[in-house]
Amino acid sequence: MSFDVVNARFGKLVWTFQMDDYIVDLWNNTRLTSVQIAAEAAKAFKAKVSKDTVIGRLHRLRDQGVDVKSRPSPLNPKSNKPPEPAVVRLPRRVKPLEQIGVIGPARRCQWMTEHPKRPMGHKWQPCNAPSEPGISWCADHKQIVFMERPTKTEEAA
């Protein structure tokens, strides 16, 4: 099939109904790839046609209601094999704290105190006093951390 007029305006291809019918016919009735269709169209239209142009035009024609058949990708053909069963992953077993090296609370007080003689950004350091058994704070900071809430009657007074 040859086309009498090359329809190019401002360097872009202007599609006619004949051109649309030609690429739809190649797409629906042959097993040519989009690259091969673009090459055939370039010869027939006497204009530059890329595979992206062909695919884009076919998508727009399909959106307009033209019967453009969908077909599988030649690069990723679907076979008739049944799908493989899904792999069921069991949750990972969590190791006890003793096995990963966490023994319990810190042995030194972790209360952060401000050191006035250190430069900005490095002012804060842990108290580092020996901690109380079973917790991460020394006796003085334990009283602050575990301070009892006042009862409602104490608040009202």
C-alpha cells in the first residue's frame, strides 16, 4: 500500500484514516512487532515512524473505540504452565534477649546531664553513677523517673 501525500507539518506526522487503518491492519492481522510495523509504516508513509509512535497511536485509537486487539508481549510470553504455588513464609523466631547479648538494664545510670564546660552539641552526657539493681538509673535519678503522681485530694489542696 502506498500513500500519495506525505503528511508532515512542523516535523510531526499528521495521521489520516488510511494510515490508521494500515497500522491497525498490520497490528491485528500479522505477528509483526511494533518495530517491524514502524519500519513498514515508514516505507509506506515515506516519513519517520518509530515504534513508540505506532504504540501510542494504537493506544489512542483503542481509546476512541477502534477495534485494536491486545496481544501478549513477545518478550514475556505466557506459557500454559499452571502457576507455581505461593511460597508461605513462616515468621522468624525471635531469639531470647540473653542470646543476643542484652542482659537487662544498664549497669551505669543513663540519666542525661548537661556538662557546662563542653561545646555546643556535646553538652549532654550520661550520669554514669552505678545504677540500682534491675533499672537503668542511680538512686537519685530513680526518684525523679519513678515519681508518684499526686492524688486528686493533694492536687486540690
